[in-house]
Amino acid sequence: MAQQIDTNLLKKAEASSSIAKDMIAQAIEQSAANPTLCQEALKAASAEIAQAQTMVSQVYSSLQTASQPS
């Protein structure tokens, strides 16, 4: 029996990745002019990346578990 991939979770991970990308771009833009805003953008990006990693890992883990012989 094939394991159903949780595409909703992957879409949420994709959204978090997109937000992180935007925050990193903001950090680059602010790096010279405003180090505090740069730091806050990087902190937000880091949190989004961690969230995306967790969601991807959950989906990956469920696929690995399903593919193991009973």
C-alpha cells in the first residue's frame, strides 16, 4: 500500500521557505544601513527555516516508516 504524502504540510514548508527567502533579502538590504533590522530579519528567517525543516522532516519520516517492511 502506497503512503499518502502530506502535501498540505509540504505547502506550509514551502511557504515558510518563501518567507525565509524574503527575510534574508531584507537582511541583505538592511545590512549596511540598519544592523538591528538586519538582525531581526535574520532571526525571523532562522525561525522560518527551522519550521520548514521540521515539516519536511515529518513528511520524510512518514515516507521512510511506510517504506519499511512490516
